[in-house]
Amino acid sequence: MNVAELFHEELNPVLRRLGARAKGAGPVPPDEEETEVRRGVWSTLAELDGLRPALPPRLGGPADAMAGRVRAAELMGPALYQSPYLDTMIAADLLAADGRHDKLLTSMASGERTCALAVREHAADEPGMPAPLALDPARGLVSGTRRFVAFAAEADFLLVIGEDGHALIPADGPGVRLHRQDDIGRGDLYRVALDGVAAVTDGLITAGPHYSAALARGRLQQAAYLTGLTRAALELTVDRLQQRSAFDRPLAKQQAPAFRLAALAAEATAVSSLVHAVAHDADSGADIRLTGAQALFLAADLAREATAEAVHLHGAAGLTEEYDVSVFYRCAAVDCVRLGSPTQLRLEAARLLAAAYEPTSE
């Protein structure tokens, strides 16, 4: 068995709604049976070495770690797989660069430990511009608030990102309070309040360029996930149009919708090619902050457009729970801005482009 078989088209419909939380569910935990299935998927992913890219090469990690991450993420997209995979990989990049958490990295790669990334203090905050964090280096304590933290209740650790420094803390440590937040994607997001929480040993990390590098790799991984999501939404729409008819012909054979879907599919292929090319550059040691932001912007823009078109072409049924396309539309609304809004991604790309072409003084 491999990762492609784990996220197979026959299993994906089952995985798509696992972990979904009804609006207003509040602190009520998810269904126990579904939780066990999600844990089983995570364990299987680890057994298939799907988490091995969490290890840096010096600890035996693969040389093509980024390529492996985008391949896995692109397969997860059609399943709308909800898990701490993205956050754990971003955290692993940052911890590997710090160089003091080899034991934790090994446990992450084996699937024994997970990490949730806590970045936003306010709803409008951008991951690329983290808010200040109250750190007490002398006592190793951290205080503050972070919102929209995914899977905080089931993660083993929280990596709290701040403007002047970061902190790795136990998710269930004294002083950590979680409050579940509703979201349109019906995921598992939390507001995290920290009151003098003790960081783990060597858990206070100095701010520097490592976070932006880890974020860039996470953005590329998210772009791959959104590309897979887009393709699956289009495939569902093709199936639906083969069932719907107009003028005694299936809608799938009508020129207007067929051409529209073909154009979106071509764009998805182009974005996928870009993502894999940038992943190769990352594995070669290149700085992908610019191309990572560009790839995520394009993938997110396409995912929003494609899922909206998919709902439209499904007809009124696309707005109901009966068809998975409504789930794709809702999840895309959240996942497209998880690592940066369109405006912020444009601004970062423009700044990096300007810096790249800025004339140097001799």
C-alpha cells in the first residue's frame, strides 16, 4: 500500500466528511468512531513514510522532502483530509532549523507526536506578519492569545509564532485554555488563551529568517492541497453534468459548460506543474519565498473560482448536503486564506520581486 492508495478515489468520499463539526457544536467533541478512523488514517500515513519529510536530511530525512510533501498534499486535496499534517510539517521545518529538537522531530516523523501552529491574534492578522507575543525568557513563560488554531485540542504541542520570538508549548499544559470556534468549513479551529505557560525545554526560539522559510514551504504544500481539491471538484461536476440534461442532451455535451470545465482543468494542470517545479527548486536548496507565495496565490484563486463554478453547474442540488461539492466550496473558503490572504500574498510577492531586481551599488 502507498499514499496514493490511502487517498484513493473510492475511499475519498468517506474521508471528506470525517471530523466535520456542525455549526454551533461548541465544545462538544467529534464523533468517537470518526475520530478513531481519522487516527487510523494518520497512523497509516506514518507507516507509509508519509510523515518522513518532517525529518531533515541530517536525521535521515529524504533528500526530496518537499517533492514528497506536495505529492501527498495533492492526494489529500480530493479527500478534504482534515489533519494536523500541514501544521506539523511547518513546525518541523522551523524546529529542524533551530537544531535543538531532534528527538521531537523523530517522533513527528513516526506519527507519535503532532503540532498545531498558532499564528493569528486577530482575525485579520496575516501569517507572514505575526503579532507580538509576551515572552519571559528568564522563566521560559509565554502569554497571549491566538485564534483559528487548527486541531489544537488533539495536537500534542502548540508552536506559538510571535513577532519577536516563538514558543513551543505542550497543548495541554497548565495555563492553556481552548475555546472552539465555528467556521464555514466546519473544521476544528480554536481560540487559544495562554497565561504564563511554560515552554518545553529549549522551547523558546529566537525570531529570524527560519520562520519565513518554513512558511514558504508550507504555502507550497497548501498550494498542492488546493490543486488536488480543485481537480476533485471539477471531476464531481463532470459526473453531475452527465446526469443533467437540457434540450434532450446531457449538459456534459453542451459546449458552454464543457469548455468552461476544460479551461479550469487546464489551469489546474498548469498550477500543479508550477507547484512541482518549485518543490524541486526547494529540494535543491533554492529560496522559494517568492515562488511559494505565487504558487499559493494562483492555487487559491483557482480553487475559489472552480468550486464556485462547480456549485453553479450542479444546480440547486449543489447547495445541499446531498452533494459533496458543497463541502468543497465551504472548505475552499477557509483553506484558501489559511496561510495568507490574496492581498497579502500579492504584497509579499511584489516586495520580493522588487528586492530581486533592485540595483546593487558597486
